[in-house]
Amino acid sequence: MSAAAVKASGGLGVSPCGGLRLTVNGATVLLRPAGALWIEAAQMLVVADLHFEKGSAYAARGQLLPPYDTGETLRRLEAEVAAMAPRTLVFLGDSFHDGQAEDRLHPSYAARIAALATGRTLVWVVGNHDADGPRLLPGDLADELTVDTLTLRHEPQPGDQPGEASGHLHPAARIAGGGRSVRRRCFVTDGSRIVLPAFGAYAGGLNVRDGAFRALFATPPLAAALGTDRVHPVGWNSLRGD
């Protein structure tokens, strides 16, 4: 792995849950195997790019996908909330795939999303797909959110942005070895800023070797690839393009 990234992050620690504990701009965070970010000091759970109702959006255009993406995304999110019991749950933008997605939600899904706000604060950071935020569901809207030494926003900003935690780019890592390669969603960080993986079941991913990531990091970052029950730190030189 990148020595510069590890030094900047204050070293790595594997959690009993299989997550990866490190520091970003001085704030201790836990990278969860499901793709959620846990900010320990604030007892805050952050997920990015859920893209609720992407399947129904594709179906409306004649691209028939199994219509189970919202249910599967919610199932995984509910498991994260049950495991971590956060005081605050933050949706880091593009929670809905488009401006009409909330209207397409099955009532049972809407009720499950609303239930996530019970006993905690729910914050919807707006993204480019859902700039107006939800109209009927509980929670607060925010363009960005400052927590400890971190600034949570949907889209990463150019230049040096210490403490930025963002989504939008859907990072994914391709790792080669032993004559084969695997592709996994991942976090990517240099210890100063971090980009979260997309949490949504149908969200897809952009290879971290893409130029969109190169512009964000002055030194080679660390990819934290999501396994079944563990987050795997992968150094820059072990990553491959698609």
C-alpha cells in the first residue's frame, strides 16, 4: 500500500467487524464492509449515492431490470443502522436516482425510510440527481455538513480540500494477481480527504485510476476495497485500469 497514504492517515487498524479504522484530516473514521462511513466522535453513519428507484427509472425507458434495487439497498442500510445505532444518519447526495423517484417509491419502502429517522437525526445532503431533496420523508436538507474536522458534501471540489468526505464518483478498484483480477467498490483516501463508494444496489462504479480521481490527490491514495465481510487496503501500485 502507499506509504504516504498510510502515514497521512495515521496508520491503519482492522476492526472486529472487518472494517478499516484510520484518520482523515485528524478525524477517526471506520470504513465499513458494506460501504458506509462511521465517524466515531459524532456517532454518525454516512452513506453515499443510494440511487433509490434507479430500476424503475430504467424500466420507464424500456430497459427492464429486476425491480428490487430499492428493497435491497434498504435492507443493507437497515442492517448498518442496527449494527451501529447512530445518533445521526447522513445521506451524502444522490439518494434518489431522479427528481420523480420519491413519487415512485412503494409505500412500504417509504415507511421503512421514514422509520430510519426514529430516535436519530436524518440529514439529506443534496446531490446532482436529487437537488431538491425529498418532499415527504423526514429529515433535514443540507448542501454540506461540517462534522469535527470533516466537511461532508456530495461532489468533491477541485484542488486541495482537507477534510472533505464526498461521494458522486462511485469509486471502484480493479485488483490483479495470480493471473486473474477482481473489481470491487471501494473508498479512496490519502488521509486528507476521502471519497465514499456508492451504496445503492444498482449504482455501479468508476475505476479509481480514472482521471477524475487523479485530480483530487496530490500523492498516490489508498483504495479500501469492499469484500464480503472485510475492507481490504490496496496500494496504488496494485490497482489496474479497466
